Amino acid sequence: MNQKFIVKMERGTLEQTYKVAEMDLTDGVNSVFELLDEEFLKTVSARFKDMAIDFKASYNRYNY
């Protein structure tokens, strides 16, 4: 993984991927879990909603 941790979030057909350099973390994989706090997860959820809206709008422009 080229000294990176990869955090992948999925909801249905949508996906968000975050790469964190191992050298930026002081406690290895435990630090990755610390990054996944409630505030971050709320923004991820909101982003999924926006992604779904954007994709649906694009799909409707070209398929209806």
C-alpha cells in the first residue's frame, strides 16, 4: 500500500476513499480509527447524500 492506510467508505453503489500516509500517524492503525470520529462520519454521510443527488441528476439528464 506504499506506506499508506486506505479508508474506504461505501453506501450502496457510491464509494469514498481516503488515503493517509503512515508517517503522518503517531500510533499506526490506532490513529486511523481516531480520525474516524463522529464529526468526520457526519460529513461523510452528508457527502454521500450530495453524491447521490448529483448522480441521479446526471442520470436523469441523459436517460430521460
